[in-house]
Amino acid sequence: MKEITLYKGKEKISFDENRHIFYDSKGNCLLSVTGVTGTIDKSGALMGWVAKMIGLYLLQEKEKGNDKITEQLIDTAKREYRRIKQEAADIGQAIHDWISEWIKGKKPEMPDNEKVVNGITAFLKFQKEHKIKWLESERFVFSKKNKFCGILDAIGKMGKELVLFDFKSSNAIYPEMFLQVAGYNIAYQEETGKKIDKKVIIRFGKEDGMFQLKELENGGKDEKAFLACLELTKRLKELK
């Protein structure tokens, strides 16, 4: 269990790294930013992706000369998406960890995994082009007012502007990511009193080593939407 002190030592939270669960000083479970945005229904897109992974697995087996459709083969195919999802999560975490170490001024070794290397290469291209002055990495945030926690990826200076960065290694930038960034922004500004000038999502390509940058300009709409998701998540937990 990791203990974190925030608000100039006035607030303490705990973080169970294995289960990714936050607790307040009294031991009460706190909602996380990703837990809140997880309330958004993404089942339509997920079901289509799962079906695609099952089909691809069966085609690959056929190409290997396995023409017999058995119950065991079907069962294995149905579980294949979980393996692919976990593999993608592990690659994304490895990219995040390397970048975090680099931002902190360390000299992490380049890994062997080609997709991780591609993601890191994309980050280094971004850094070379934009020359960010990094101030914080993997920062814990906690909103006392709204009772939620999270770990934002980085804070840095882009020119004279204070920027909140969110790093992604997904295949695209999805709408719920905007709300995640809004949650981090709410908690960070509440604690520090600092005004974030820009909120930026950067997607690092695992396949091509390129980066995609998305500046979020929404006039507070994402923050309002995040807080609405927060209230919905709280109420759903009460109803269980």
C-alpha cells in the first residue's frame, strides 16, 4: 500500500498498486478518474472488436492447416481477445513507465519489444519537435470537494503555457479520454490553485512510431460531463 500526502500535508490517501484502488485517510474506498469514465457504455464497439478477434484467430488456425472446428477451438477463440487486450495493456504500461523515467531525468534502457520501442520513439519525436519543459510525472491527484482520485501522466511547460498531458498508446483517441483529462484537471487545479492553460492528449503509435497530438478546447464542457459521470457512478454504486 502506497501512502500519498497532498494539499501541503493536510490530506493523505492510500493507493493499492496491485488492485489500483484508492482509499481516504479513514480507509474508505475512493472512486478513480478511470473508474468514473468506465461508467460510459462502450459495449457496442467492444462487441464488434471481440467478434473480429475471434474471426481472426479462427482464420489464423485455418492458415496453419487446422480445418476442424471443435468445441475446444471455439472456446480458445472466444478467450483470445482477453489475451490481446492484456498484451496491449502491458505494452502501454511499458511505454508509460519508460517515458515517466525519462521525464524524471533517468536513463532507462531501451526495451526489446518492438511495439514498446515504437511508442517510445513516438514520444522522443514529440519531445524533439515541441521541446517540453517537464515539471511533474505520474502525479497523484485528489479532489476533496468531489471525492475522487487519479494519477495524471505529466505536467509541463509548452512555451509559457502550463499544460496537463495525458499519454495514450491506443489505436485512436476516444471521447471518454476527454473526460478523463477533465477529471485530472479538476483535481489538480483544486489542490494546487494553478491554472492549466492547455490540456493535451498525445497518442504514441505502437505500430508506426508516430505521434498524434490533440489539444482539448471545450470551455469547461468536458469538466461538466465528467462530474455528471461521477454522480452517475456514485448513484449506481448506491443502488447495488
